[in-house]
Amino acid sequence: MTTLLILAVLVLVAIAIWQMTKIFELSQLRAESSNSEIANDADNRNNGYLLFAFLIFIYGITIFSFAKYTKVLLPEAASAHGGEYDTLMWISFAIIFFVQTITQALLHYFGYKYRGEEGKKALFYADNDRLEFIWTIIPVIVLAGLIIWGLYSWTNIMDVNDEDDPLIVELYAQQFNWTARYGGDDNVLGDASVRLIDIDRANVLGLDESDPNAGDDIIVKELHLPVGRKVNFYMRSQDVLHSAYMPHFRAQMNCVPGMITQFSFTPIITTEEMRLNPDVVDKVKRTNAIRAEKAANGEPNSDPWEFDYVLLCNKICGKSHYNMQMKIIVETEEEYNKWIEEQKTFGETMTPVEQ
């Protein structure tokens, strides 16, 4: 109660000071002089020049940003749907920058050309149906086209189904790490619930031991995917809202406590092939040059970096959110099969029940 009264008093004092300031301003006699707040021809002309200067500035900073920072963009998409995703994004960018360039130029030009001058009266139209129709229908057509295209792309991307014999993988999120679970030999995930988690018996994902599909599930901390094979991801969260973000595959889906979310894509470029991509090679070179400088100064975390696909959390899920990532390796079918055969099943890793 005391805090509320103090806040109320502070608010009332602030209002009183503000009102006193307004009264003081109104009480001052303002002489008709060059200090008048009414803009004159010189003021309007200077404002016009400033408009042109600002126009040059925004165009210049845009060109500079493209020239300077394009190199930090992601390389080509490594998933089958990624190309369509990128095309839609770049066309949206092109339309936005085209319209921005034209409208800003006209806005600043007319702001100067029709600046106020003594003795000049402004000519205006109270309304103009033709102009209003033009500047309404053009954005409607363009935006409707983008929205329809976006919805069509979204429908294709989010078409999670069992066609083409997809690999079934679960991504399990918890503060602050990821765990992946494969369906095993039957490619079917066993039932699971956070209520069944038993750390003492190494049941870290809460798999239902009575489910026959759970015994051959494979739980790992590094995600391996065979190139060219569709992958259906099923995502769970143990604690808070996370987001499974795989930027190189143009894939992202929230992981919501208490429910299972889904996403599907087909990787089309192996890790080794992506490491040979010119954009990736350049990024690795620039990154390692920075790390070499840090190593020379004895700073930590300065070991040479090698490109890998990565799974990140794209929600600020807590103080160690930045640590929440997992390595993704895309490899050939043969390499994937060899790796998966080396992994232990859930049944093999479970600690026996003490009698």
C-alpha cells in the first residue's frame, strides 16, 4: 500500500510540474521577431535541402549495407523446399526496395518542390476517386499475390505425411540442450511422456517401457541425416517454449510443452559438399582469421572453426539459451546406415530395475 501511495504522489508531482511549465510558457510575451516559431521562406528552403540530404543518406546506407553485409547471409538452402523459400523472400525484398526507392524519392522531391513560400497558396483536391483507386488497387494486387504465393508455399512446406518412406526423428528440447530420438529398425517412435522420465534408470526422455515400439528407439546427442531422404521431425519440450531452428535447411518449428509439433524436409546437400561452397569457404576463412588474432592474444574459444550444420533454439528460453545447439551431419545413405548401426538402442541403455 505504501508503494502505491508513493507512486501516486510522484505521478501527481510530475503532472503539477508539467502544468506549471505550460503556464510559465504561456505567460512569456513573445515579440514579433526572428525568433518567431512561424517558419519563413528560409526555414522551408533549408528543410527542403535537408530532405534531399536525408534521401541521399538512406540510399547510401542501403547500398553500403548490401555491399558490406551480404557476405554474412546464409549460403544456398540445403533442403528441397529451401529454394522456393529463398525465392519468395528475395522477390518480397525486391518489391519492397523498389517501392521504397520510388516513394521516398517522390516524397522528398515534392516536399522540396512544394515547400511553403510567402504569397503562394496551396492547391489541393478534397478528394480524387481515380487517384485513390490507383493507390489502393495496386498494393491490394501485389500483396494479394504475395499472400497467395506465401500460403501455397507454406502449404507445400508444412505437408508432413508418410509418403516417400520418411525417416522419423524426434527432437526433444529442454533447458539447455537438445536430444534426438530415432525410430529404430521399425522407424516408429515409442510413446513418451515427461511423467515417465526416470533419470536413475537413464530414461531421460520419458519413454514408455511397455510400448513395444520404444525398445529399439535410438537416443543421441548428434543428429545424422541421410542426404536425399525425407525426414519427418516430431518435437517436444520438457520445460518452456523452445524453437527448433535449422537455418541452413530453412526450417523452424516451436517446441511447446504438453504437445507434439511437426516439421518435414529433405536434405539435398551433404555436410562435406556444403563445406566446398564458395560462400562457406569464405566465411570459414574470415572466421578463422578472427580466431587466429584471438589465439595470438591468448583469448579462449579461439580454436580454428569448421563448418557444420546446426540445430539452434530460436526462443529466448533462459540464461543459457545461447548454449542450446546441436550439430547436424548430412551424409550419404551408406555413411548414415553405418553410423546408426553403431548406436545403442533405448533397451540396451536402460539400467535394470533393482530387485
